[in-house]
Amino acid sequence: MFTTVEANRQEQLCGSIYSVSGPVVVAEHMTGAAMYELVRVGQEKLVGEIIQLEHDTATIQCYEETSGLTVGDPVVGTGKPLSVLLGPGLMTNIYDGIQRPLKDISDTSGSVFIPRGVSAIALDLDRQWPFVPNKDIKVGDPVVGGDIIGTIQETTLIEHRVMLPPKASGTVKWIAEAGSYAVRDKVICIEFEGKDVEYPIVQEWPVRTPRPLVEKLPGHNPLIPGQRVLDCLFPVVQGGTCAIPGAFGCGKTVISQALSKYSNSDGIIYVGCGERGNEMAEVLMEFPGLKVERNGVEHPIMDRTCLVANTSNMPVAAREASIYTGITLSEYYRDMGYNITMLADSTSRWAEALREISGRLAEMPADSGFPAYLASRLASFYERAGHVRCIGNPKREGSVTVVGAVSPPGGDLAGDPVTSATLQVVQVFWGLDKKLAQRKHFPSVSWTLSYSKYDDALRPSFVRVDPDFPSLRVEVKQLLQEEQELSEIVQLVGKDSLAEPDKLTLEVARLVREDFLQQNSYTPYDRVSPIWKTFWMLKNILNFYDLGKRELLDAQQTEKRVTYESIANYMADEIQELINMKFMDPIEGQDAIVEKMKAIHENIENKFRSFTDS
């Protein structure tokens, strides 16, 4: 399982290079090869994957730089598809697109660059892990694939549930006792049809094959990234699909990193597929110092994070494979019963890798040079997300949420084939606005472009926060819509021509935009906003709006002289309190902040009461 090239396979299949075109290598004398089989190319044994077969000729997608390969160099088959090793030790690690650990490569080569043909095993095969067997499994018990046979404390946040491989089944002959074991050590023996099969802790799975599940379930728990504009206006469920399209510099990576830092996921698989290497470096520098709170205890955030880096300076072909590596790792932890979020930054660069390989194969191009199968490839990737009932015992549910950043050239969302193909399959769209980014309004999520199709599914979750929350969400969306219509009128005829209630609408909408939707990711008090803080901020702002509007409408009927300016002057202190709400640090605790918010709510009501009396 752990050898890079199987000796018996070398004798069976050894072809030779016929032609080389960038990452695409054509090999002849490949009779007996299989589609998607992993091969070793040339004298340096570069990693490649067969993507086309015709007679005895195989077309190979090479995952490393192919310069120096010559006609006649050997091509050796391994007899297995591109697979990943799955076991304890994945979290806290960083891999390249085909699951080679970058730290181990750096240690062995002594270079910051990945040498060609380097081979590194994804997991430390000698490291000892504390294995605790499942007490419910006894000798003679029937077991099937996915059954949890024991646990290992992988990190402070992840209890690694050691599972039988999906295709295993039979009767338990023996199970290992509690103790320290390496991942290659056998921990269970199963008898099936008179044959004994021993299984280690680690297992292998081909990346292009989705892991099996019992059934997909509708998602009902919200994924909470701690960004008010996302939590409140455009929520996503755990097990949902989401796209973040936006031009260069709009903040796609910052939103992706905020999701990885502060979301309520059990685990994060962050795939940098084609974006700049400095962004992964930033993650590696920042994340080790960050903490996440669970049950009142702070844990290092890297304890729930696995990074897959295949940045713009790495081979193009491996970029295409990296998202499959990431989604397979996500499915593995999902099968344990965890809620996992996978971030792909960015799928546009992945699609460009697809385009390059397609061009090398001389396939007929479609829109913008992308292959005709771009939409189906994107769909098959996003389809692997979902909230599922996992195979095996005990019964459990898990989820994979896929968030894909899309970076269309020039920020043209309408004309980009990757964006339009993505929008056909995702349920949530966080469209980033270049104008908002230029005005330094972050997160630059456009409230006019963006949408979420999970509003109805998440309504019970919002009701659990507070029964008023769903109605407040509808009201704030209407308010922002009204503001957009009014601002067009203001541009034509000026603000003075508006009715007094409309002036109030504009000012409160500005308050919502600048002090509620805007959020600074680099401040300790506002980098993350818990859902209860989001609710109370919204409640207080809209309470001020409702009371002010009522006051102005009553004044119109009674012919009292009340203007927005008179309300704003009288309520100046309360408006300042509304502005200052974002500066309340969640570290103070929920009870303390909610008390302050309730006090602001009462102050506003009392002040309006005295305004009416006067």
C-alpha cells in the first residue's frame, strides 16, 4: 500500500514516451493500462495520470514539470488510480495538489522548491497514536464498511474515528487492545467467506470517486462565518454549496480565511488551487497564532485545519487534481460524523488548468477556450457537498460544505463561463462588488447581487436565536432595496425634495451599511460577530427606524411640525450608541453584551416616548 511503485507492476507494464507537450505526455506500448491509472514518467519518475487510452497508446497528464523528458524514456504503471492516504495526522498538515507533505519535502530536499520526481508519503508511518478500541465490537460480531472500530485523539479538536474501509465486511476475528500504534499497524482482523483480512488504521481512496453514503439529507443547520452580511442576509447551511465571485482585490481570500478562522465547522480543508503562493504563506503565518473556543476552552485553530496548496507557481496539471484531493479529505472526516467546510481558492484557476490540458489534447474549445465539459466537471465537484447519513455503525450524520471562490477576468461576472457554470449548481451566491471594495467597504458583498436559496430551510434556526429574527431579516432587505430606489431619485432631484420618512430611510440605511454590514477583519472587536450580537445590533437599528417612521407618519396626520433633523438632533446620543454597538468585544461574554444591547433598546424607546410627549 505504501510503496510508490509496485515491483510486480513494473514487470507487467513498462511503456515508453512517444511525445511531450507541456504537462501532456503520450506513451506507447501501454497495453494493459487502465484509465486514471497512476504512472511514473521518465528517468526521474515524475508522477502522472492516464487520462486517455487508444489502442496501446496512453495520454498522460503529468503532475510535475516535464522539461528534460525525451522520446523513449520509460513509463511505469503503478496499478492504482490517483489516491490519497486517509488516517490520523492529516489535520495541522500542508500538502501539495497530489498529497505530498510540503514540510517533509522541504526537510529532505533542503530547498523551498519541490524537486522533480520527489516522493513523500502523506502520513508519518512511524508516529505512534493512542488507539482506543470500540467497546461495542467483540470477537464474532458482524461488521461492515464505515463501522467505527476505535478512536484516536488526533488533535485537541478532532477525535479521529478509525473506520473500516467502505468495501470491507465480515466477522471480527480479533481487534487490537488499547495502546500506541503506528498508522500502518493492523488493528482488526475480519473473516469473510473463509478468508482472514487484516486492516491497518490508515486507508486509501481514489480521489475521483465519491465516498459512499446511505442518503443525502436536507441541510438545516446554519454555517456561521461570523460576518454579519453573510449570517444575516445570505446564510448558507452546513452541507450547502456557495460561490464567491469577485474581481481582483475584492476580498475573496479574506472571506475564505474568515470562514476558516471563525466558522462553526468541525474541520476546515483549505485548498489553494492556483491563487498566489503568498496567500497560503499568510495562512501558514497567521493560523498557528489563532485560537478557536469550544466549550469555554481555547484551542489552536490549526488543530482543525488541513491545507492543500497548489498555487500559481506550482505545476498546472496538479492544480486540476488538487480540488479532488481536498474534497476526498473532506468526505473522509464527514464519514466520521463531522461538519467539514472545504474552501477552493479559486475554481477559476482550476478551470484554467483544465483549459490548458484540454488545449494540449487538441480538443474542440467552447466558450472562451474552456472545454465543453467544464460545466459537468464543476457540477460533479459541487455535487460531492451535502448533509448525509454516513455508512456504518453507530448511526451518524456529517456534512461537507463547499465554498468556491471564482475570479472572473476583469470582474466580469456576466461574461465569464466559469461563473455562469458555477451559478447553475450552487445555492448561495456571495457576489463581491468592485465599487464597495474601492470605497474600502469590507466584506464587499453586494446586497443587490447576492442571494441565498436556504432562507426557508434555515428559518427554524433563526427562530431559535429569537422569534423576531426572520422578520427583521426581511425588513432590513426591504430597507436596503428602498434605499437603492431613493438614491436614484436623489441623484436626479436632490435630497431636499424627499418626504421626511424617506429621509429617515436613507439615513438608517446608511447606518445599516456603514455600521452593521461593514466589518473590519483585522480588529479584535469586530473580526467575528456571533449570531446573538448580529441579532441585537439589527434589532436596535430597526427599532430606531420603526419608532422614527411612526413618529413622522403620525406628525403628517396631526399636522405637527416634525422633521427627520429634529428627531436626529433629539436622539443624537442614541444614534451614537447605535454606531458604537460594533465596538462591543464578544470576549466580554454574551450575557454582558446582551444586557448593554437591551439597555440601548430601552433608551431608544424611552427617548421616543419623551419626544412624543414634548
